[in-house]
Amino acid sequence: MSSTDFDTLIIGAGHNGLVAGTYLAKAGRKVLMLERRDIAGGQLATESFGEGFLVDCLHPGAALRPDIVRELDLTRYGLLPEPHNHSAYISLLPDGKRLLLRGQGDDAETLASIRQFSGNDAARWPEFVAFMDLATAFLDEAYRTPMPRLPKVGIAEGWPLAKLAWKLRSLGGRAMFRVIRSLSMSAVEFTEDWFESEELKAAIAAVAIHGSTLGSMSAGTGYTLIHNWLNRGGPAQRGNGVGPTREALLAAFKAAGGELRTSAEVNRILVEKQKARGVRLASGEEILGSTVVSAADPRHTLLGLVGAVELPPDFVWATQSIKLRGSVAKVHLLTDGSHGLPAGTLAIAPTLKYLERAFDAAKYGEVSAHPYVEVTSAGNVVSIHFQFAPYTLRHSNWSVERTTVERMAIFAVAEHFPALMESIEQVQSIVPTDLEAIYGLSEGDLNHGQLILDQIFFMRPLPGWSDHRTPIDGLYLCGSGGHGGGGISGACGRNAARTVLKTKS
């Protein structure tokens, strides 16, 4: 059985799929979105694990880029742009000490907290925040700039790059040099350029490695710091919940004329003479369309749904080499409300060496015995982000190590908040194999490919293929594995939709 009612098919109803689908539907395309799960949202999923146990599973909050909110008129559906984040980021230190940070240079509470450890660092904090504002503004501009397929750059592709170069140059010579230099630095090098207290350097470095299989000494964690600071709007996680973003995107997509089908797993992209002609579902149904846009990760899309036989051998080799190294687990706790945790983002990252040693375990296929964790709470629910918990375990498996991660995550937090232990009523964990099986994240990689120096900008997802196109005519990539991906910004979905609309049928 086949259907030909649509000209554009979107694989996956995550945030990037919804963003791309809405842009295309608003442009007049007949769009069908196919989601393998029975609920839409992807990494914006909110799920119930029992009575009163409603959880934002993978992220405590989200903020699409303000221009996407504006262009898709998402305020009509209750979503307001949130470029600034005033939530507290609290580093939990030995002996009951705490370091509180907010992403504003003149925040009095932040300055007083830093001053506990270094008066010099408190004096430099405003300058540091001003630099981060500059660096994130540049990175945001880079993410909205289409990347050309180097080394072939024509006038059409080169003009956006020229404007980006002018944006960088307009920062001024000193700031321009500092931004470019920061991208390749390690978090250790980056923070030591600014501060002297170990407590502050480690707190910032933790933001740099969040969600990535990298340590504080890894090259390129200067870039991931700026990337994460941009998506968060500062050092703290956004605590606004993911529901409003998901619901606004769904409403806008449907209002634009798009159609969504859930429980519709795509297991093959149909290709004929190097051109996409539709998809086949797991049920056997074939749905035809001249344009297919995949929000799944590049490796799964190209090798799993298209198949190596349809692709050039060198492209297959490059796709196989995409680094997907998930090492994140989530532990959600339903409590009776007496857990004693304050609002904000709580981090256990006391020193730079602590972070590096936590990462060391992942390098050898082991769960970190002393993990870096971030904790957020929403009413009675406490959510723990656990690093490092590698997808591939050398001496064990995840059916065994799930309870290990749950126990270590709870103990790590309870060491600072003793009331937590007695308050717990239910535990629900999401380990890397769950991220793959349930959420479609290959190797449990939240970013669809590690954010490392050889997988960013014009090298993401692959060198020479950074413009969302593929060797298959009519097949495009819009997921987080593309340029601008990682986090909940929607940049990949918007850029992919623009590429589709510029391409002649």
C-alpha cells in the first residue's frame, strides 16, 4: 500500500523536525511528519512514570532561538523567547561550602559568592560575562549562517560566510582573537586565562563538558563552553520545562497545514536512481514524496535507513567514522517533597582534576566512581544528570550497571542534602541504551554526534556535506547532527528548511 498525498516527508517529530516541518508547511509544502513513538517531541518529551511522577525526561528546560520564535509566530501558541536566564547555578563543594553563579556581570549575589574564594576573581567576573556575551552572540550568528560544502564555494555560498567574517571582525581585534583562540582551548586553559580560584574554574569547566564525552583537559572544550552557555542563556540550566516549547511547535506545525502521524516508524528511505522517492514504514506501508527530511542522526539516516549500497564508498566510510560517544545517564526521583534541594542547577564539580578523573573512567569503558552530576528539581521531582556513563561498557552491561548509576547518583547528592534519602518514593533511570532504544539516539548521544573540533561548523556532520544535503537527491538532514546542532535551539531545523526551499525541484 502506498500514499502520494504529500510532497515532503519529515522523519522524526523532535524539535528540529517540528521546526523544519513548520517552515516548510508555512511555505506551502504538503508536509507529513512521521514519528516512531506514540508521542511527539523527541528530546522535548515529558512522560509519566506513575501517579504524580511527571518528568521532563532529558532536559529541564528549553529555549528556541528568538528569531525562530518570531518567524514561526510561536508567541501565538504561548511561547515567549527567553534569551536570558537568571536561574542560579550552584557548585556544591566539600565542607558544606557553595559557589553561586548567575550569568549577569553585575549580580550582587554572584559577586559576593565568588569573593569567598577570590577577590580578584570577583573583580574579573563582569569582564568574563561580557566576553561570554560576545562569544555566544558570534556563535549564534555562525549557527544561523549556512555552511558551504568546502572546498567548492561559489558566490552564493561565500556571501553568508563573508557576512559572518565581518561580524567577527566587528568585535574588534582583541576580542576577535580571543573568541577564535577560545574555541580550540581546553576548559582548563580557558578558565586559567580568566580566574585563579579552583572552585570557580571547576564550576565553569563543568558547563563546558556537560553532555559531551570530554574532560576538562580536552581540546575544544572552550568551544563547548560557549555552545552550552549560549543554549542555556548562562551557566545554569533553564528551569522553564520543555512542555511549552513542544506544545507551541506542535500547534504551529498543525496550524500551518502539516500532518503528524505517531507510531509510524520509518525503516527504509526509498531511493531510485540516486533520488529519494519516499519511505517505507515498519508496517510495510510505503509513502511517496519527492523530498525526505530526516531529523534522525546522520549515521542512522544514511547507513540504517538509506543503506550503504546506495551511497558512494568514500561517503560510507566517512559516515561510519562519525563519532557518537554517548556517556550520559539520567536518574529521576519522585520524592515526598522534603528533599531539601534549593531551586536552580546544582553541580558536583569541586575541582578541575575531579572532572578529568570522572571522564577518565569513560575512556576505559567504566562508570565513573566519582561522577560529575547536575541536579534540578521541579516540585517533588528531582532530576540528576550523571556523567560519565559510557554507552559501551568494557566489563559489564547496562542491565547490571543501571542500579549502580542510580545508587551513585543518589549518594552523591545525598552527601550534600541528607534529607533526600528518606524523601525518595520512586526511582526512574534512563541509561545510554535507553536513550538509543526509546529516544532513537544512536549510542546514547544527545547531540547526534560529539561536539568536537573535527565535527563542528563546515565539518558537521561530514566534511564537504555541511549544507544539510546528502548524495541522495531530495534527501536532507535536519537533526542535531548538522551544523548548529546540540541542545534545544532549532537552528538545524531552520537551516535545513531554508536549504530545501532554495533547492530547485
